[in-house]
Amino acid sequence: MNTIRSVLSIFRSQGLGGVLRRIGERLTGTSSRLPSPLRYEDALAVDWRTHHPAVVSPVTVGPGSLTVAWIMSPPGVGSGGHQNIFRFIKFLEEAGHRVRIYLYSADKVVSLARARSVAASSSYPRIDASIELYPASGVATDVDAIVATGWETAYPSFRDSSLARRIYFVQDYEPYFYPVGTDSVLAENTYRFGFVGITAGGWLAQKLATDFGMTTSHYDFSADRARYHLINNGPRKEILFYVRPGTERRGFELGIMALDLFSRERPEYTINLAGWDVRRYSIPFAHNNLKTMPVDQLNEVYNRCAAGLVLSMTNMSLLPLELIAAGVIPVVNDGDNNTMVSDNEFIEYTPASPRALADRLISLVDRADLPEHARAAAASLDGAGWARSGEQFVEAFESAMRGPTKGSSLNG
């Protein structure tokens, strides 16, 4: 099981080339580099104790349209993090700014055609931004801001000679993605680079400001009301569990334990496992393996479900509010990482133990007024959807770009 997880993690971060390289290293007894998502030469070159000149003396940025470079790993079909990045790129474009996407990967072989194809799929918002590989020479000279995304992309942003302002679009506390060691330390160090952080939800903003002294602001979570909405006002006899067995922070085993208990006591409920193909895993109860689904098919599934189990040991998932929009009551593990992101009264925050989670699911499906409760949940969300979050983000971005400055002007 651990081997499967390791292979899946390498495949997600480095593609097939990364997997094949690791196999070769095992066979030959050699190792070409560490850590996996970050190029070895970038890890060697960055010393965060001395900040980049663009951080020490930010240039003056004039009014009007800005040119913004986003550095990111190659997008995947089911990557919610990339889909969210594209959502906020679209908000920047709608505010009149120009965006270029630069792809960075530890695997030197990146398929630009595949990345563009994924970005053009129905799972991604339509944007005007160009998509190109991050060049050894750095971003173009007319760029006003460089936005780092995943922690590994903060390193090329730090090394880039451009005097463009540095922004860090932080969606999760990524040191928690790894056991304590090299990767976790190198990820944590990026919060010491002096970049301005714009975070997904308030928990991250507070944590990075408190623990690392970062300048941070945040946008609130929401749901796409056009995509996720109530279409079933009647009884529901199904449950949904968002599964990511290769992603430790999603608590796969904990959720399976809770659902095992639930299924024994409420066997009449159909349990749907969505988010990953789990056919190779030993699961002790009957279930539907929905695998990774296109986002335009999710609303119909959600509307069959009375409750959803969504676990996150780091920053909260986007899923709880999407479920609520469709009338599904989410059960989420309790903790500041979740409660500080959303205080929606219909999220059932529950202690992270199998019995407690199972009991909460049982109490939900046993409610005599569950259809009415589902309607009230769907109505609880702001009808503006992500638009308000987009306004928060653009306001935070433009404030970071036009805040206290020194030095010369980039765009007059």
C-alpha cells in the first residue's frame, strides 16, 4: 500500500518520467536528486536569509493594467488546486490585468500540449492567459508581478532576476504534505522568502502571519452556484465520501473506518466513493467506485446524497460548500484548519474518530426533517458564489502591488 501511494505521489508531481526515473534509481542503487517536486539546483541556489531585491526594495507600480506571471506545476484533469488557480486568474483578467502562465516541474520533460489540453477541458474556467514553460532566463522583462503557487514554484520565483513584485498564492500549508524531513523543511522555508501571501481562507493567513511574520490577506471560500445547486427536494438514500488515498491529509483510512461502522448500522444507504479509483484497495463494505468524475457530472451525484464525509487534516477542502449548495450536509473533522475557513451552520464539525464520524452521519440520515434541512442548507449560501471571493482577491492583489514602495517604476 505504501509503495502504491509513493508511486502515485511521484506521478502527480513529476509525471510518468519521474516514476520511470525513480524505478531506474531503485534498480541501479543510485539517486539523482532530492526532493521530488523541486529541482535540485534550485534548492541549492536559494538562501532565504537574504531576501530578493524585489522584496527588499519593491518597485513602484503605476495605475492601470498589470502583466502578471503565474508559476505553477503542470495542471492535471482532476486537480482542484489548479482549477482554483485558473478561477482566480480569470478574476484578474476580468479586472483588466494580463496573465501569463509559466509551467515549472522537477521533471525536465513537460508536455506543453498536454497542459494546454487539460486547461481547455470542461473542468477548467476559460481564460485568455498564455501557457508556456518556465524558461531558464526567467520571466519576460515586462512582467509586473510574479505569483508563486505550489511551494516548489516559490524557488524559481526567488531565483528569477526580474524586479517584479512577489506574490504567493497559498492554498494549503504544504509542509504538512510530507513527513518531517527535507521536503517539509524546504516547503516551510518558502514562507520566509518575504513574499506577500494571499491565502485560501483565514486559517492559512493567520498561521503564516503568526508563525513566519508574513504579510498576508485572504479570500473566503464559496461554491459555483451555477454548477452546484438543488435539484432534488425529496428523500435521499445515498452517502458520499471524498476519497484521495494517495493524499494523506484527506484521511482516507479514517473515513473508511467511519463508513464501515455506518454501513453496519444503516446498510440501506448506498455509499459513493468519489475522487479516486479505489478498485485496488480493500474496502470492507459495499460501495460505488465513482473514481475521478468530470465536474459537470458532480451535481447530479450530489443531489442523490443525504450527507457527505469530507476530511482534511490541513486547509479545508472546497467540497463542503459545494455539497451544501446541492443540499448535501457535510461531515467535516473539527479543528481550526476547517472552522476558521467556514462557519456555515450546516457544516457538521465532528471529532476525528471513526465512531464520532459514524455517529454524526447516522444522526443526519435519521433526521425526520432531512429534506427541509437540505433545502435550508442550499439556501444558506451567498448567491454571489465565487464573485465576492474574486473581489476580495483582486483587492488584496492590487493592494499588495501598490502598497509601500521604494525604487524605480516598472510600468510608469
